[in-house]
Amino acid sequence: MKVNFSQVFAGHKVGIKQVEDNIWLVSFMKYDLGYFDHQTGRLEPIKNPFEAKVLPMC
């Protein structure tokens, strides 16, 4: 089965790992992107792994 997530990933390897029946964790490099539901054919995104992180001041 072929699933198109985004043209952004064209030519790149995207990892998938089954976490439940019909639910797959989609990852790129070391970042988890979301969960793909095989029954609905939809990807539910996880909180943005690339957003800036604010560190507390000392």
C-alpha cells in the first residue's frame, strides 16, 4: 500500500512502526510526526517537534 503524507518527504525515507491494530507511528529522522490510522487513511499530527523551546533563565 502506498500512502502520500506530503511532497516535502518526496525521496526521503519515512519510518513507520505499528503501535496498535491499524495505528502506525510515523517518524522522520529522530522526530515522531504523528499517528497514521490505516482504516481512515488519515495522519493525526503530534505536537510540532520542531517548535522553538524556551529554556528557563538561571
